[in-house]
Amino acid sequence: MVKLDFDLKRDVPELTGKVILITGGTNGLGAAAAKMLASRNPAKIYITGRNEPSAQRVITDIKSSGSSTEVAWLRSDHTDLASVKATADAILAKESRLDVLMANAGIMALPPGLTKDGYELHFGINHVAHALLIRKLLPLLQKTVKEHGEARIIPISSLALVLAPRKHGIVFDELRTTQDYWMLGKWQRYAQSKLANLIYGRELARRYPEILTLIVDPGPSNTGLVSSLGFLDKMIVYLGNINRFLDDDQGHWCQVWAVGVPKDKAKQGEFYEPVGKPTDGYTHWCLDQKLAERLWDWTEEELKPWLA
């Protein structure tokens, strides 16, 4: 196991008054991050997901910890952009500030499929749904910067992006197909979506420099995404991360760190590994500005009906 340098009280100051949104906060890393951040007493944490019993367990755990933070669950289905839009609209109707948007929800290495809106499953859930949420909430984040001095977007990516299709990085012409290529195609589909999370985050940092955008790789740990895999896929994860696996209670540390790190100790648009280490794991696609701009333009076109 990797030894990490992280101390909650040292690395995350009190979050008094702040409002935080964590997608996929009903289980796994999102739930663990919500529980840890609640101990630093923000005013409110929104968690999203589809499973109400799981959400209520997270809320109960936080309440029983003695935190004064209000925790609210919003039903949100990332396979359905209408549901994502409703989530954003609910926050806009209720809140006058949003200090942190943690784009945590995601799937990994699932069989071929499409979202309700017709996107390849990984790309639709991991990228398109988050892009819609971010774009809808950008004005509120910008308002928060003006009135309170700071706001953050924290996209969750993965160094598995190295497995993205080598020739294209992102296969735009086939994003509305299942991209059912070959036996390990599920890993390419996942990697493609994680590459999108990274370069879309870097474009957010470039286009909206007033908002601090920090992209995070949580690192490999035994989350539900891993434990639910079949034997062969588990071996791919384990063998691909020899000497990198984290203890089960450490997988959320890097994204919690990104919430609290002082602005002057973080680099806008940087990709951080656990905990708070700028990565050297970039592929050429990660730094390809033409690809980033093409993804931005493609995403804007796809989101037009939802942003009108």
C-alpha cells in the first residue's frame, strides 16, 4: 500500500458558510468525501444519485457524527439529461451560492450500452451529464466568486485515460454508438470518458480562470466500481496498479484535499494524483489543444437544447 501525506485538519480549513455539491455522493468515494467534508462544517452539502436508501444512510451517518452541516439528497440520473437539468434547476432555485462542484459520479468498464439520450454509456454518464450540470451552474459559481472570493470545480478523472483510443483519443463520430469494438473495449470506452473529464476540465480552467478548476485522480482503491468487476477485469485493475493501491479509506483523500488546498498552493487546470501531487502521467492527447477545443465545441453543440 502507498503511504500518503494527508491530514484533514491541516489540509482542509473550516468550510463555514460554504455550499458543496458532490455528484454520486450516495456511495463510494463521493459518500466518503461528503462524510469527511461534513466534519469541516460547511453550511450545506448536496449529494446526488439514484438510490434514496443509500442517500439516507449517508445523511444519517453525517448527522450521527455531530456535524452541523445540512445534507440534502437530489435524485439525479446521469443516463438522462432531463434528470440532470432538473438537478441543476433545483440547486439554482434554492441556493444563492455554490462554492464547490465536485463532478464525482461515474461508471467503469461496463458492457456496451447507450444512455437514454443515445450516447455511449461511459461518455454520456461520465462526461456529457457532468458537462450539462457544470454549464447550468456556471453563473452561480461565478456569482459566488464575485460575492465570496472563490469557487471551485473538481472533475474526477483517472490515469486509466492512457488506454483511450490511440489514433483519435476521442472517437467523436461514434459517440452515439455503443463502440462495441473488442473484448477490452469496455476499458477503452471508460478511458475515453476519463480523457474527456481531464481535457474538459483543462478547458474550463482556460475559459473561466476566475473559477479554480482542479482535476483529480483518486488513485486505485477497492471501491464499488472495482469490487463489482468480474475476475478478469479485477486482475486488469490490480496488475495495472502494482505498488499504487490505496487503503480502502484513502481513495477519497485527493478530492477532499482539492476542496481545501489554498489557491496559492494549487495550479489552475492541473491534474493531481494522491495526495496533491501534479501528475506526470499525461499522454499527448491530454495536452492536445485542438482536441480540447473540439471536445468543447462538440459538447456545446450537444448541450444546446438543454441550455436554451
